[in-house]
Amino acid sequence: LRRILVFAGSKLLKAILSLYIAPQGRATGSPFAHRGELRQAKRIVVKLGSAVVTRGDECGLALGRLASIVEQVAMLQNQGREMMIVTSGAVAFGKQRLRHEILLSQSVRQALHSGQNQLKDMSLPVLEARACAAAGQSGLMALYEAMFTQYSTCTAQVLVTNLDFHDDQKRQNLNSTLQELLRMNIVPIINTNDAVVPPPEPNIDLQGVNVISIKDNDSLAARLAVEMKADLLIALSDVEGLYNSPPGTDDAKLIDIFYPGDQQSITYGTKSRVGIGGMEAKVKAALWALHGGTSVVIANGTHPKVTGHVITDIVDGKKVGTFFSEIKPAGPTVEQQTEMARNSGRTLASLHPDQRSEIICHLAELLTERKDEILVANKMDMDLAISAGNLPPAMLNRLSLSTAKLNSLAIGLQQIAVAAQDSVGRVLRRTRVAHSLELEQITVPIGVLLVIFEARPDCLPQVSALAIASGNALLLKGGKEAANTNRVLHQLTQEALSLHSIKEAVQLVSTREEVEDLCRLDKVIDLIIPRGSSQLVRDIQRAAKGIPVLGHSEGICHVYVDAEASVDKVIKIVRDSKCDYPAACNSMETLLIHRDILRTPLFDQIIDTLRNERVKIHAGPRFASYLTFSPSEAKSLRTEYSDLECCLEVVDSMQEAVDHIHKYGSSHTDVIITENENTAEQFLQKLDSACVFWNVSSRFADGYRFGLGAEVGISTARIHARGPVGLEGLLTSKWVLRGDGHTVADFSEHGTMKYLHENLPVGQHLAGQRNSN
């Protein structure tokens, strides 16, 4: 009785919780238009193909895979959704049982009549599928029931045939039964009654828009989803989704979104290793369900590639499998944008340096000539952000543009235009390998860059100019807060690129793509550069699969005031480092004070300066111990405030300051203020941050101030680019070897040639522009 009450209590609790967290489903009878809307799906049909639930040998079930599916379905059911499963597997499960029984029976008979020596000659008869289904249905259902019980979820078995849908009374009875089961929070597990169904008919599928023949579980799932007005049908198979040609063939590409009318562009392959359906049957069933108002996703249920939970990933709106949609977007997909950018990027890389510089100079001119257009769009974004009230002051500062900011941007772009003269194709090394065999290492673009930035529209022209100068294609994903400003700036960028007919080299992603989905485009994107909060950078670093990420997750910058520091320099540098632009990643977040400065006029001046600038001070644990009444104690010494706040801590020496920075810093930018040259040089040598400064503000850690023209970001990585990343950081290299019929055999023990490996002068020329010699 106690167990019954506990079980009933858990069901009641789930029912109560579901009232608060359950999705509401579709507002109309139309299917969802975008993947992100799948989170609203309330009634979901999950179709498990034969290849998903059976083992590779087709005898028995893939228990581990099935357990994962059951866990996901139970999780969604417990969220208040209404889950239904259309499953295969009865035949495979029955085949396993019948094989075992036949082997056991044969072995007993042969042992009695022929002796043990003939057991090895036993052969199994061909097993009839309907008999296997009859033997396997009960075991399959018992397995589902045992698995779902682990999650306090009830199940019910429903066996159907084609006649159940063609007979009105039977169809109504089926609908009523399923509605009642769902109302009681029970998961119906549905299968065709394979013990009595006739053999599969020839491939005659759709018979009018309102009828679909039930000849496999694909058509059953589609018919059931429409009959039950399901929001979503998830069809799991052994392929990633729908391809434009059979998977494994050359140029086969996974289709992210499939639209009615696209069937002509598809070449179908053979059906799966088990079952009676194929991809063509799945597509026809999916389109029939879509026409009936149910959204459909076809995905891989055998080797999920996202988090290992393909069903919940689909419901979360992640880019898994092929999503069927009736609404075709007006513009290109992000995959098409990337392809266009790559193609135009190759043309960009082949331009003469003067031509790339010309494009950048024209963009700089447009920023000033069309400043009114830019500022009007920016005002729209600012007004929307202020009225919404969800952006902190630091982000509002980044979002805001002014005439002065645009003029500064234009100057930076002019610097990049000059640098573009000596970027792509620059010879880094020349070696005479042997007589008439010359090797060069030259600079080349990285390829396609994906830059993701938040509410900072000034990033768009900066990054675009650097990409143009380095010959890289560019994909931009800006924050929605700056949508209007970004649109205008991107239009100006493409206008400048049109000078040499390569406007598509820089693309702005304006679709509803999730950042996490963009980070999975490892076959088309070569480098991701995040520009934004530390949380954004961390999320992208975690989401990126197979694509390098250039950036820093935090900007915890320190300023250390040594015992031998100049009073005037301390006040100027501390004020500038914290107050010039508190939201910047190179702003001071922790001020380290040498112990000897405490209770001196210099210390009082530092405190007064910060208070006058309205900087809130958080005391580090050691500083707090010196004071009777201290400021609020810092919650963490690893905090990036990005505002008029900072932590103040006390250290005993320069070495202790270095140790503190190594422990709590982010390897971004750190400063020492001292008049002792020996102390300063030790600080600069021992500290391994990307930028280390002596007697200057931390705010100098910037590509423009370094003379790089602009930067795509600041990297704290240990390889490739580090610190402010400008033009050089967006280049890689390739090796070019020029010979005259040379072979490796020529240099063997009995060959006629010897290696020279002579270093040759590089000179100032670009590859392909040198004089013949």
C-alpha cells in the first residue's frame, strides 16, 4: 500500500508541476515555421525505426540506445508534454527468441538421436516475419514497461493495422483511446500488428491529400500524428537526416531545412539495413504530416552527434537532422551565405594589394559621408534598448555611436588600408633546397571567419576591414540590440566591396540561427572570433566543435602600485585605467597596493581619486584586515566588474603581486607603476600575460593604439595570435616549392643531387611579384 501511495503521490506531483512548466503547443493548426518554435511543442510523436531499436546483427534490441531514448521521452513527459512512441523491433526481438528456442530444440533432438558430434551441422530455418512479430510483441512491451517504470512513467500498448484507419468507427475508437491515455499522463507505445498484416504492397504511397496507406511505421507515424493533431513528429533512423544525394557519395550534403517542392533536387539511395521503408518513404510521410499541420524532423537515432540526447536536442530547437518547414525564408540560409562568402573570399585574396586597400579606404569614406544614416539607425537601437530596460549601462555605452566614434573608426580603417599593402602573399622565408629547387613560405588568409559580437556595432566595420585586408571571407553575427545599426554598416561594407564585384565576401547573418548552431559549421568555418561578455566567449568556446576559437573569456586586468612609484604617475594611470572606459576588457579590475603605501598621503590620494570618480571599492581579504571599517569585501578576486567598481588588495612585494596576478588574473593586461627600473624589468619578465606594461595605463592594450589600425579582439591564448589581434593574426602561411623535374630519388644514396638548404634573402617583394633570376 505504501508503494502504491508513493507512486500515486509522484504522479500527482508531476501533474501539478506540469501545469506550470508544460508547453502550450501551437496557437493555430499550422506547423511551426522555425526550429526555435519546437520548444513550444506539447504533443509529440517519436517514431523509432527498425535500425534504431535493433542490433547490428538484426537479432535482438540495442538496449543501451533504447534506454537513452526512454530516458529522453520520460524527461519530456515529466515536463508536461504528451509523448507517443511509434516503435519497430517486435520482429527483431521475436527473431532472437525463436532462434534461441529452435537452437535449443534442435540441440536436444540431435543429442538424443545423433550424438554430440553432429551439433555443429545444425542450420536455422528462415523465420517468417509475422511469426517473429507474434513472438516478440509481448517481450518488447515488457521491456518498455520496465524501462519507463524507472522514471515513474506508465505505458500502454496499442496495436493497429491499416483497416483501423480506413474504418471510421475503428478510427474514432483509436483516437478516443489515445486521448484518454494521454489525459492520464500515460505514454502510448504504438506499433503495426505485424502478426496479422499482409505483406508490404508495392511502393504506392499517397492516395489523395487526406489518405495515406499504412504500410510501414513511417506512414503509421505520419497518419497517427495528423489524426492526433500532434505538434511534432520526430522520425529517428540510422542516417543524420535527409541528404541531397545518398549519404557517402561525393558532394552529399545534409539538408538542414526541407521545403515542399524541393523533392526534385533529391536523389534517393537504398533503404536502411532493416525495415521495409527507405528515405523516400520517410520524406513522403513527412510531407504528408507537414501538410496535415504537424512539424517533422528526421534525425539519426543511432549515433547522435550533439549532446547524445537527440530527442531533447530537437525539442530544444537545436540544429539536429532535417527540419521540414512550409515557410521558405526570403534570403539564403546560413550555409549558403558561408558558401557565397568563401567563393568571394577566394577572389578577394587574389586581388592586388592596392585593390584591397582601395576597398577599405572607400569604406572609411562611407563611414563619414553617410554618418547621418548610421546615427539615425543607431538612435533607433538605443531608443529600443532604453525602453526595454534590459541592458546595463556598460552595454548601452558600447551600443552607442557618435560622430567622434565614426571619425575614429575611419582613421583606424585608413591605417588598415596601409597595412593591407604588405599582408597576403608576403614572403616569410626563402630556402634554396638544391640547385634549381627553391622553397618559399608565404602568408595566406585563414579562410572563412565567423565573428560573433554583442551590442557593439563599431566592431562590424573594424572586423570587416581587417578581413578584407587579410583576404579572409567573413560571416558576422551581431547582437539583436544593434540590428538596425548593423544592417546599415553591413550595407556600406558591401557597397565598398562592390568596387571589385566581391560584395558577398562579407555576410551578415540575420536569420534566427542560434549561436550554438553556427559553432557547429566546422566544415565551412575556419576560425571563430567572439566579441562580447566573458559569458559569451565561454559559451562559444564550449559550443565550438572542431573550430578554433580566438579570444579571451575575461579581462581581469591588474595595476600594481610599487613602493617606489611616482605620486603623479600613480594618480594619472589609476584614474585612466579604471575610469576612461570602465566597460572595456582592458579596464583595471584589481588595484594592488604595496603594503608600505598604506596610511601614506599617496594612499589617501588614490582613495580620494577613485571616490571622486564614483568608483565603488571592494576590499580584498588582506586589505580588509587592516581596516576597522572597510568597504564591502570582494566576493571574489576573479571578478570582471566592467563598471565603475574595482577590487583593492595589499601585497608585500613585486613578487607577491606577480603571484597574485598569476593566481587570480586572466592573462590579459597587467601594469606596474614604479620608478625602480630593475623592479619593473623583473615584473615584465616574470609575468606571462598577453600584455605587460610599465608606467602606462592598461587602456593601451588595443589594436588601434598599438598601430594595428584595429583589432578583431584580444587573445589570451598561448598559440597563434596573442594580445590585440590585428591583421597579422588573421593570416597563416603555406609552402611553395618550385623545381625543374626534381624527384626524391635524385637525392638518394646513388642519386645525382645533394641538398643545399641555403637561406636566401626574403626581400620586400610579395610572392608572385618577384623578378626572374
